Amino acid sequence: MDDRLVLWDVDHTLIDSVGLGGAAYERIFPQVTGEPVREPALLDGRTDLGTIDRMLRAHDLEPTEERVAAMTTALAEVFEEVRGELVSRGRVLPGVREALSAFDADPSVHQSVLTGNTAQVARIKLGAFDLLGHFDLAIGAFGDDHLRRGGLVPVARERAARRLGIDFPAERIVLIGDTLNDVRAAHESGARLVAVATGSHSADELRSAGAEVVFDALPAPDELRAALG
């Protein structure tokens, strides 16, 4: 079996973080900019860099390097503060631990994440639920790597090539995610997508957007492994 690079989304695919992302933006924006929030952050599969850029521009503020860096730092600080709340209110989604453990035992599967979260926030979220050990984060891609989610796939591919010595062709890169932006990222990059309707989009919406492999929820490990292609 040829090796696969499997890149998991985090929120609503691996875990339910109970809306703490939106609340974090509501908190940090006035702290960093001194301005009240007039338009809320739009998340749902967007990268944090993209969300920050859009939010600043919506408030007639230039997304300078200094402002963007201040907001990404503040995001990580907030999530570190609310780690306990994340654990008590959030959860690992059904089937996730079983799937991750099964893939751990398969030497042809190399697991990491492709997420809109910054690297620091992703590490906090995964660590809060004791999931970090399943992933090689050095071959993943994060929301502070690119403005667009589609731009993250080449980042992960390049990192995997450097670290593993494997130049994964697009058809052996598999995204597992729950949003329309995951579908777009797969189409843009040529990667394979396994979509799960565990977030805000129904299975029909994911199929209509072009997802060919769609599950209502994460399937049993054997079925998920077969879906990797």
C-alpha cells in the first residue's frame, strides 16, 4: 500500500470546541485594536490569518504585520486561559480516538493536521484532549501559514517531503474535514477529501459543493481507511 499523508481538520472534525473561537475573537479584538467589534469573526473553515485580515479590514484597520502578530499572540493566550473550560464543555467527537489509534498502527499512514487554527492554538486544543501524540505536527499546516485554506495543502506537502523524504502526489494527500472550505481546499490542490457532516454543513451541502466521499459522522476505522483511496 502506498503511503498516504492524512491531514485532519480540528474543530468539528476531531473536537467540538463549543464556540470558544468566536468568543476569543470578541475578546481580543478590542484589546488589540482599541475598537469595539462591529462585525463578528467568520470562522467555519477559514484560516486565522484570513479571519484576522477580514476582521481588521471590516473595521477600516490595515492588517499590518504588527496588528496581525498581536492578534495571533492574543488568541493563543486566551485559549491557554480557557483550556479548563474547553475540556469541561468541549468533547472529542465520536469515533475519533478509534480512527486515530487505527491509523497510528498503519505504517503507510502519516497523520497530521490541516487546520484554520494557528499552530499554537491547535497545539492547545489537541493537548487539552490528549490527542497530540497521534500527530506529527511538523508535517501539518496551520492558520498562521496562509490567508486561505487552499494555500495550506502545499505547505503540508513541502514539510512532509522535507521531514519524511516522501514527495506525496496530490492523490495520496487526504484531507478529512467538515466544511465547504475543506472541499474547496481539496479541489484547489488536487488532494483527496473525506468529508464528515459533523459541523455546520449537512452531507447534502458537502456533496453539492463537490465532495465525493461524505459520511454523516466519522465511520469505523476500517471504512475510513478504505475511503483514503
